Amino acid sequence: MFDFDSVSRLNGYIKQSLSDNPYLAELSVVGEISQYTVSSRDHAYFSIKDDQCVINCVIFAGNRMGLRIEPEVGMKVKVYGSVDFYPQGGKVQIIAKNIEDMGAGDLHEQFNKLFKKLQDEGLFDSSHKKQIPVLPKRIGVVTSGSGKVIADIVNTVRKRNPHHDILLYSASVQGAECPPEVISGIKYFNSEKNVDVIIVARGGGSFEELFCFNDEGIARAVFASDIPVISAIGHEPDYTIIDYVADVRAATPTAAGEMVIASYDDQKKEIDNLALNLEISIDQFVDSRRKALDVFKNHKALHSPAYYASEQKAVVRELRTRLDSLSGQFVKQTSSDINEIKVRLDALNPGNVLKRGYSYVCSKDGKAIESVKSVNPGDSVNIVLSDGMLLSEIKEISDKDDGGNKDA
């Protein structure tokens, strides 16, 4: 066994060993860009990955300016360069000299295809979202049983409200085992109906580490869940397919713990305020009824019923007198109005007009003749008087322009 007396000597040996390896001195490797950052000095720091591993890379400003492409996250590329070891940080990285575009990265392409498929099917529509209960009796959590995530959720919930149960369904949150175990957890809670809300949670990680939550089976299990589901995968910038399907998305597992249960102190204050308002309202109601009862109790009708009845009789007599007076005035005024109308009608009565020496002419069938133009010489007409009728024959006709001297 070789004994290194310091970390510096070990890291120096590793760096020298890598530098002496001809396979690592000049190489090319294909991968998908998962992170890409340009420094203030125009150096680019990035990482490339496949479905299992990741390696860090750097391309310095001089080589970067000569690139034919502008690298970006999700791009599938071939990186040319050499493997280097950074002793101070203990990190292996590729010093890139050139980067070629190999097309869209497999993982991002899978994500985009599944996203569009589920979106077209309506799995992301807000109309399907279920309300999270304000005070769930029991909270189900699907996450790793040994990680920090479950501890964060438990501590957060306990601080907000210690009177609720948390039931853990332990599941892998990374790798090939993740999708079937998460799906089993969601289905378990739905079949047992032993929780009121489900949290599916995982801590932060790279895009590829979180990629197991971009699974169609998980998405459909969340969509089919009768119990509301909160997704809490990664940190604020991290989005996976489950976040779009879930009823609510929490930025972190801790945020899910804050979201899933109302604060006990806040709820207690609200209940205390409601109880105080109820007590005040009851006191006000009782006081108003007591005052009304005092009024009735002191009413003279209770102390001297005969005197009160006598007073009420006097009131009735006064009302009757006023009613009789008003009724007489109304009848008198109405009779006067009727007589006036009768006089007007008598004045307009045709029989009364005829009695004053007037007459009118009508045809044999009794139709009044209003104009000389409606008769001809030789026509027979009737002249109606107040006491009878004269049968006449038209001899001549004259109008107003003739002076009205010709007899008929």
C-alpha cells in the first residue's frame, strides 16, 4: 500500500496519472448539455450527461469564440478535448476545445413529446384540479423513507399543527425503481382511502436525477387519483411532468408541508374570534329581548286591564266618528259630482235639443244626412222632430254658396 502524506500529494498524483493517460489526453464524447453558464470572462462552464452519468466541462473564451454553434441546455453535442483534474477542488472535468451539435438531447426530446401528448389529452387542464382540504385528518407522503425530505415535511407539519397524522409510503425517488414505486404509493392511498391528501416529494437534483418524475405512468396515476395530490419535486426552478398534472405544485417539500395544513395558531385565533363575536351577539340579543320584556311588563294593560280597555274603546269611538264624518263628506261630494255630470249629459241629449225647435234629416233607413251631397232631387227623406217625423221629398238642392233660398 502506497502512503500519501497529504491530500495535495494524492490529488497531484491523480492529475499526473490522468495527464499521462493517452486515452484521456485527446478524446471526444457525446452527451446532452444539462447546465450551461458563461462567466464574466467569457469562459463557459457546462455539463453533459446521458441517462446514467454526468461529467463537468469547461471551454475557455478563445476556443468558445471559434464555435460554430451557440450551446444551450438540452442540446445533444459531441465535445472534443481532454480530461483534466482540478486538484484544489478535487474535480474531474473535460477541457473542451470544440463542440459539435448532434441534435436535440434524448431526455429533453422525451420530455417535450410526453408534455405535448398529455397536454393535448387535457391532463393539465385546471378544470380537473381538486381542492386541497384545509384541515386534513391524515396526510399521505410518497417519498424516500431515509432521506431528508420526509423529516422536513414532518417537522413543518408538526410546527404548524401537531394534531394531524402523517402516513409515509416509502418509494425510490431516483432511477428505474422510482416510477413503479411512486405509482404504487398513489394507488395504495387511493385503495385504502386512509388519507385526505397526498404529497409526492423529492429533494433537489439535476435534470437527469429528477427525470424519473417525467413518467407517463406517474402522470396518469396522479390524474386518476380521487385524493388531491401535491407535487413537491426538487426546488423552485425544477419542473417535471407531475407538477403539471398534480392538483397543486409546491416549490419545495418544505413548502408542501406549509401548504398542506393550516396553521394551528391561526385557526385557533380565528375560532376564538368567532366565539367572541358569537358571545357578543348573544349578549346583544338577550339584552334587546330583556328591554322589550321590561316594556311589556310595565305596560298599563297588565296593571289595569279595565282602564286600558276603556281607553281603547275611546280610541275606537274617535275613529268611528272620524270615519262617519269622512264617509258623509265623501257621499256628499260624490252626489254633487254625479248631479253635475247629469246636467252635462242632459244638455247633450238629442231629445232635449229637438224640444228647443231643432230637427234633423235622415234617410228612410234612419241614417243621418250630414251633407247636401249625399242626396239628390226626388229622394225621399224623413225630418225628425221632438214629437214625431215628417216624410218629405227633395225638390231642389242648394248649398251655402247659393244663399240657402231654395226649398227642398
